[in-house]
Amino acid sequence: MRPDTTSKHPSPARPQSARMQPLERVRRLALWVQLLCTAGAAMLVLVPAQLWSRADWVEKVARNYWVSDSSIPLQLDAASRTWGWAASCLPCAVLLFALWQVWCLFGAYRLGQVFTAEPVRRLRRLALALMVHALAQPVAHTLSVLALTLGNPAGQRQLVLGLGFEHFISLFIGLVIWGIAQVMQQAQAVAEENAEFI
């Protein structure tokens, strides 16, 4: 009969990451996501303001990405740039709303609210924000170009309305998140039903 050696060689202690509770991991991830949301919100506020405050930067961006005809003059006075900045605030406001939904979503996760009504509500609002952003971005682009060319003589004003691949991606991601919200709602109903049987 072989001697029992299990007690002489105790198993090594598991690393701290392996012992970490799943909810604690979710809370740490949620904290990082909320910090990224804060940084993203700051960029959405500061970058457009910096862009439209500098005429040379606006001209460079407009010539490279917005205005198709290089011979058309751009009005870069303070009033035109202010109207352009106001137009750019439209998609930025939608994205700020989307970031706020992400912040609240992961705030609920930090509190352990996974299969509850709160995450489903935040996912739906996030999906709607992304779908609205797919429409707000080309509208803002059109209004920004119009603001920079409205002071030109007749025939030298531009009204540009363009839809790009990035708009389709925003709409597609919004629809996907909406579908995930629907699945989460069904999972919440199943969890509540199972809880009633216990």
C-alpha cells in the first residue's frame, strides 16, 4: 500500500487574478470604461472648439475633406467659423449622449446590475444615439460647408450632402446594439421567471 503524500505537498496558492471574484473584474472593467468615457467626452468638447477657433486649421481641413472645388473661396471670418462650430456641435452632442449612456451602463454593471431593466434601457438609448449620429453627421457636414461659403457671391456657394461608409457603420452598430438590448430583455425575463420558481 502506497503512502498518502498529498498532505506533505500542499498545492501552491492560486494567483491573485485567479482568486478574483467575477464581479470584481466587472467592476474594474467598468471603472476603466467610465474613465475612457470621460476622456472621450473631453475630446468631443475641446477638439471641435480648437478646430473652429483657428482659421488656418479650418481652411486646411475644409480644403482636404469638405470642399470638392478648390477654386471656391472660403469665408474664414469669426462669424462664419462660429456658425460652422455650431453645426459641428450637432453630432458632438449626439455622441456625448451616447457616451453618457455607456457611462450609466457600466455604472449599473459596477453595482452588479447585469440582468436588470437599467442596462437594457441604456443599451437601447445608446443604439438610438448611434443611429441618430449616422444622420446628424452628414447634416452637420452640409451646414458647416454652407457656413464657410454662404458669404460668397452667387454661384460660388456650396451645398454638400454626402453619405460615407462611416455613416453606414454607425447605423449598423446601432442596429446591432439594439438587437443585443432585445436579447438582454429576454434574458432578464427568463432570469425573473427562474427566480420565481426558487
